[in-house]
Amino acid sequence: MVTAPHHLASQAGLDVLKDGGDAKGALDNYRRSLLIREKLAAEHPERPDWQRDVSVSLSKIADVLNDGGDGKGALDNYQRSLLIREKLA
């Protein structure tokens, strides 16, 4: 599977926010990205790569929540991510 350069750049930018200490900014942007990815995945269920992208966004959100001490929120997002990955397997 080929990953588009704009996807890599946007993901890297979000990771910089998270790693640079702006967890709130990263979380806000990860959530905005998730909304876009969920919309695309819903409109194109035949695209497993877009389904996977939703799973990745959920995992990234879970990482930030976990780092911030929100274990329940992190677990909820990790579980949603896992459900998608299980369907794709």
C-alpha cells in the first residue's frame, strides 16, 4: 500500500504537536482528522486503507489521552481501533 505524501506530512505535523508538549492542540487536530477519515471511510467502505486510517486516528487519540491520564478515554479509543483492525484482518 502506498501512503500519500500529504498524509505523511499531516501525520508528522500532529506528532510534532504531541511530542512538543501541545497535547491539547494535538488532540484537537487528531479529532478533526478522525472526522474527515470517518466520513471518507463511510462514503467508501470498499477502501480498506481508509478504514485502517480511521483505526490509526483512534489509536493516536488514545495515545494522547493515555499520556494525559485519561485511561478510560484511551481504552475506549483503543477498543474502537481494535474492532476496525479485527474486521480488516
